[in-house]
Amino acid sequence: MRLYFKYLRMLVRSQLEYRESFIMTLLGQFLVSFSAFLGIYFILMRFHTVRDYTFPEILICFSSVLASFSLAECFARGFDAFPRLIKSGSLDRILLRPRGVAFQVLTSNLELSRAGRLLQAIFMLIYAVPRCGVVWTADKIATLAVMIAGGVLVFTALFILYAGFSFFTIEGLEFMNLFTDGVREFGQYPLSIYGEGVLKLFTYVIPVALFQYYPFLYLVGRSDDKRLALLPILGAVFILPCSLFFRLGLRRYKSTGS
Amino acid sequence: MKRFNLSKAPVGMKKYLSFFKIRFIAGLSYRSAAWAGVFTQFGWGFMTVLMFKAFYESSPESFPILFSSLSSYIWLQQALLAMFMFWFFDGEIFDSITSGGIAYELCRPCGLYAMWFVKNMAARLSNAALRSVPILLVAVFLPKPYGISPPDGILSAVLFLISLILGFLVLIAMSMLIYISAIYTLSSAGVRILATSAVEFLSGAIIPIPFFPDGLRAVIELTPFAAMQSTPFLIYSGHIDGDKAVFLIGVQLVWLAALGLFGVFAMSRALKRVTVQGG
């Protein structure tokens, strides 16, 4: 763990060296998610509610997903960039070192500029928290925190899954975007609005609804069942099969030889 | 072709055609990437349709466009994504600018603007060629308001094709400006990410322009952003027709000429400043 923080410090420092380009990309990341916000704003200006969810409620949902995504992307960026390690053959170097592969991949990269999205999420929360009609008792605050934390773990699991697939195909990886970027984009709205089938898919196959939809129901008072607030913890278990898959891929890895 | 003539040598159409061919065929060889793309874009389109369905059912009277028109728009957008996604840039061109490889390009007896233009066209078209057909085929067979419907008539189809070609050219003329800005600034990552998010939003790639607030919509319709994917897709779906369609095609023509001329001018100025360091 101490080694992890040492790596982290190193990566942070190296990125702050290029201050201007860092700020530019930070701003860019912010604006990218700002346009997503603007999209929701324009649409909700026209429709006011979607399946009875109000604009501030949707913002709570969106900002928790966005915060999870950007934190996961910030820290698990190494897995996101993993296909490049395979392509360039740098993975061989990693395999030679006396530390776990997953640990080294995790510490190989840290994308601080991705925090631009986090900034956007925080702004939206600041706007939505007093307006969404939730009485912010301790357990509601805890629910939101658990939602975000659970989301970070599920997105990290998806990035690990993505890295795992790169042992089998490099070119065909694009389909995973549907589950990483796609979840971020379509997770703007509570997953139930897409209908029963989609909700089931994102409950039982990819446990996104476990940190996005069900605890959200409790958070905004559509349900009084406190157990819903604990579901993100169950969702976080998703990281186990994903790591297993990654390990499976690692075992059949053959170097590209370059 | 006279106006593209940046180098001293005479410029013919043929060599651009071969640049086009090389890039097009290279693009066609990424088959598994294409299948993955088809899967992704189909899923994306499917989710987008479901999302708008939720809005439609929440308040049908606020819907600014027929649902079947919107579905056609979404499926065209997904099928032709490779043609109209602004964030897709040719990494080789940026590399040639930062590495100095641009010097070799300048030695060739052809105009740099036209060459880059053609390369970008080919790369996008080959990606789209592989991906669009399977997506459209599935979308045709989806149940009624959720799939893609045929165009509104022969006139719509013809206007759509004209507008599609123009929209594609406007988009490339706009993305040329990003490449050209890289000649000035060398590091273009910042400009690129800012321009990309602005263009994507204003061109109706995130939400279709009919969903914008009314005042804003009227203004955006006249900008080069709407002249990219929005105009052709809305003509196809019958949301824009008749005189308005002809007028908006005119707008596309004007922007194509303006962006093209400006690009050629900016590039010739940029190239005067280029100093390639030896090595």
C-alpha cells in the first residue's frame, strides 16, 4: 500500500510538470461532460419530467454516475490503456518485475486531467442537492456516498474486463465502449426509463443498476426500503469475476515479441 | 482544381483519386474492428431510441418531431457515425506536423490541402462503408416507429443524397481547420478537445437540433454545425421538406465554400511560416 501511494505521488508530480497542457485537458474534460449536461437541460426544459423524475433528481443520478466514472477512470486508467501495453510489448517488462501484474498496471498510469469530469459532477451536485426535495439526513448522505463508491468499483471492474478482452482481441475492443462510455452516457437517467429488459440486463448481467437505480429509489424517497442503499456493495462483487477473467487472459498471453 | 494549387507542379485529379483509394482500401482491412463497431453502434442506437421513447411517453405533446422521423434520424446517425463523428482525426497528419514529416509532404507535387482533404474523406468513408450496411439492415426490420423508415418520397431521397454529400464535405472542411491550427500551435490536443465538444453538441450529435430551445434552434440551423449531419438526416426523415430543404441545402453550399476558401487561405499562410528544423 505504501508503494502504491509512492507511485501515485510520482504520477501526480509528473503530470503537474506540464501545467498548461494539464489545465487545457482538464478544461476540455469539463466541457465534454458539460455538453452532456446541456443536453439534459435542453431536453428537460421541454419535457419537465421523464417518467415522473424531475430535473434535479436526474441531475443527482447523473452526477453520481459521472463522479464514479471519472474517479474510476482517474485511478484505473492503467487498465483502460492496457491494450497499448500489449501492443508495444511493455507487458513483458512488467511480467519480469517481482510485483503483481494487476498492481503494476494500476500504478502504470494515473490520469489526473480526467478529474475535469469530477468537477462537473460536483457542480451538478451542488446545484441539485438543495433542489431535489430530499431531506439530507445522515443515512441519505451515506447512501449517496455508497452509490458513488460502488460505482467506482463497478466501473473499475469494467475497465479490468476491458483489459482482459485485450488478450483476445485488440481491434475488436470497441464493443466494450458500450459498457464503459455507454453506461456513463445512458446512466444519466435512472435505468428504469429504458424499460424492463434493459433494467434486467443492467441488474443481473452488468450490475450497474445496483449502484445507480435501486439505491437512487431510496435516496429520492420512491422507496422506504433501506436495504436498497446497500446494493452497491453487492454490485462491487462484480470486480471478482472480472479480475478472474483478466487472470485467465494473462495465462494465455503470448508476447508480441517487439 | 486551380484554387487548391499550393505547390508549383500542375495538379491533376488522378493522384488524389489514388490517395483516396490507398486510404480507402487500408480502412477496409479492419474487419473485426468494424464488427465491434456495428455491435456498439447498434446498442447505442437502441438505447437512444428507448431513451426518447421514455420522453415521448412522458409528454407526447412536447415532442418536436414525429417519433418515426426521430428513429430514422437516430439510425442514420449510428449507421453513418464514422462519416460524421467530429472527434475522429487522422493521427498520421498530426504526427507529420509535430515530427517534421510534413516537409516530405510538401515535396510532393500536390496541394497539401487537397491531399489531406481526400485522405480524411477516404478514411471516414471506408469505416462507414463497413459499418453502415449491417446497422441499416437491422434497423429496417425493427417494429414500426422504432426502426428506420424509407425516405418520404423520391424528391426527399434525392435532396437527402445531395445534402448528405454536402454535409460530409462541410464536416471535413471544418476538421481541416483543426489540422491547420496544429501547424500554428504544434500541440493541438487542447484546441481539438474544445472544438470537438462544441461541434458535437451544436451539430446535433448529442441531442437532435429540433430538441433545442426554439430561439436557439432557429439560429443554429443557419450555422455550419447544422449543415453537417442535422440537415441531411432531417431531410431524409421528412422533418424538413420543400422550400425549407432547398434553402438549407443552399446554406450548406455557402458554408462549404466559406470553410473551404478559409482553410486554403489559412493553410497557405501557415505553410509560409513553417520552418522545418533539420535532422
